[in-house]
Amino acid sequence: MTGLSPILIVDDQSDNRKELTQSLEHVGFPVECASDGSQAMGMFRTAKYSMVIANEQTPGIEGGDVLCSLKKVSPQIPVIVVAANGTVQNAVEAMHAGASDYLLKPFSVETLVKTVKRAIHLSNGDSQTKDNRKSHGDQPAGKEILTRNRKFQDLLSRARSVAPSTATVLIQGESGTGKELLAAYVHHHSRKPQAPYVAVNCAALPDTLAESELFGHEKGSFTGAIGRKIGKFELAKKGTIVLDEISEMPLPLQAKLLRVLQEKEIDRIGGTRPIPIDARVIAISNVDLRTSVTEGKFREDLYYRINVIPLTLPPLRERKDDIKLLAGHFLKKYCLANQKTISGIDDIAMKMLINFSWKGNIRELENTMERAVLMSAGGIILPENLLLDLSECEPESAATFPVNTGCTVREMERELIFQTLKDVNDNRTHAAELLGISIRTLRNKLREYKKERSAPNAKGVEQRVGTDIAANHL
């Protein structure tokens, strides 16, 4: 389910966890598992989940205790209790403790899915005000941040630690790294996550209307001002206002923004008195603001005012351990969106994804996976479905290739070709693409090596190259 946080399954039986996971993932729900209550509580305190399914007999902490513990941390979280030998009394007690439902085994997959959907629907729909805010864009999009990268996890930990404060946050990073998502993440972990979330793209503000958009105006304050307009800062109230692409803000407006941040008040155009504001400001930039200050494009005093809490997102090329996770996520997302069944990604295709430069970062990876799903005939994603520019792929064998002192360039070339062929299971077309040479050149090279192998000194050559590799490819 696009944008849905994972469902946490708590069960000490691996078969049960596997069965529940397969049933839910088959219909598109993301799932994570815990084998006991202590592990479940640890996971729950460090990550966001849409709901929990807990076995009543979970060891360490009984299901009922898990239920009570979860409700103390997050009263609104839906929890479904599963029991093998449940009783009416147990069911009543679980419901009184806050369980959304009580499932008695055995139950069908249809019953499980229906129960889960009902619990999530009730959880999302229990507040009309909340729904209205979402429909009007006051809340950040319900997307999750997926990562296994230690550097990125440390960044999220730092973001969570500063989120409850009112300090201004500056988020910087390359285009497509997820800066807007991190801004929403900070808001979600703030002291007022239900307050308005207002995002403004500074680059899209017309120069003549920018001040009015941000700070508002009074009726008759200028030609065309037929009524009072409330600006974005006032709309944010006690929530969060995100100033995206702040580097594109004109210098005169930067001066007015500096005053707003210093005085914590705004002046509507044509207004007669200042209006206090209490919104948390998050500034976003995909260019280095220090450089913009040096070039005279950004005010130095404003830079220091917004750079209270700096958060810099690493590019995707520095998060290679996340590429497989993200590619799998986007594969599921676009299979569901396009009603296609694709079981996975070919090993060679995955190597290409991992070794690609990703100048557009996560946004580019998502676009690539959407295209691959549409191009695929089914089964698995193949290298040709990716339509990647191979000149931007770093051959994996080249990245990890050992350079031995005393080895000639000729011998290194030969060993590189053999290793690449081994990595692609002797697929010469893919090997040629990864090496950046034509298939004809590759064939000619292999013929040369075959002749050398037949020469009197071939034994010494094979020892350097590797007997097994040479035997397989010559």
C-alpha cells in the first residue's frame, strides 16, 4: 500500500510470522516482524508502524502486556490480537485494553486482510478534522523513509532529537535526495504533529506577489487586493512552515524574512499592526548556501539565522546499501499501480542499479523502476528493462579489482575481462556493455588470449589470470 508504514507482527513462531507476512505482502502491505515482546517494544520505539498484530501467547511479554505497553506509548495505534486458544473472556479483556480486534485461529487470509483494512480505515478516519487537514494539504504526505544506511540512520536520529524544539532547521542536499520528506519527518516528530504543515516553493513565487503570499495583505492595500489575504506564515499557526528552494528567494524578500525570524512577527501588506507568529521554520536548499553567500546571492545574516540545526542528506551514491531496499520498494509500488506481477530483479540488473551514478538520486531511481515495470513483460526485471546509460555505470569488477605490483597493463586488462565475464555468468553482451567496449572487440580480445594460452609460456599466464576463469571463458 503506497505511503503506508509497515505492519509490525509479533509472534514467537517463525511459521506463523512467515504465513502472516506472505498473506499481507501479497496484497501490498509492508510488514516487519518481532519474535518476542521485548524486541517488539524496541522496534516500536524507534520506528513508525501503521498497526500491530500480536500473538496472545508471545513469550517474554504476554500479548496482553504488549497491547498495554503499546497503548501507553501510542494510544491511537491499532492492535489486533491473535489467539490459538482464545476465550470470550480473553477477547473482552483485550478489547477493553484497547485492541482493535481479536482473531481466533484458524482464520482465512480473506478474514485477516479484511480485519487489517478495517482497523487501518478506522484509525485513519476517526477524526474528521484530521481528514480535512490532510485533504487541504496542511499535513505532510504520509510517506515513509526507508534506509539501512548507518549514516542516514544517524541523520534521522539527529532529526528526531531536535524535532521537539522550535529551532529553525536548514536541510541541504542534492536534488532528489528526499529533503521534503525529511522536513515532513521533523514535523511528524515535533511536539505538535497535528498542527498545520505548510510548504512554500520560493522559486515559484512571483516577485510581485511573493510578500503577499508569505505574509498576507489587507483589503485595498494595492490594486487588485479586493479582500484580506492570510499569508503562509499565519496559515501555519503553531505548526511548521517549509521554505523550499530558499536560495531562490529575492534579496529584498530575504531582508523581510530575516526580520520575521528575529522578531517572531509579520506585517501584512497594508496592515497597521504586527502579527505574532509561532510557526516552526524549516528551510530547504539543493545548493550550498555558503557558496551563495560568497557569491552575494544570499544574505549572510539570514544564512546564520536559518542554519541553527543543519541537516545534510547524503546522495544515493553514498547509500549503496539502500539501493536494493529502495528498488524493491518501488518495484512493489509500481506493480500495484499498474496491476503487474513481477517477482524480483535480475542479479545483473541489480548490479547495474548499485553501480549507477544516480545524479538524480532517489527520484531518478524511482523513475527508473517505474519505467522498468512498464517495460517488463513479467517474471523479473531484466537489465534491458532499466534503459540505463551504461556510461554512467561503474563496473563492479573495476571498483573492487586488485592491482598487483609487477603485473603488466596487458595482464590487468585480461584479468579484468575474465572477472567481468565471471560476474555476468559468461554473458558476453552484458560484459561488453559493462566494460565499455563493443562485442566485436571483446571477441577479438578472447581470441588473442586463447592464442596466448596455447603458447609455451601459457602456464605462467594462467597462474596470474586464474586457471578456473581462463578455462571457463577461453
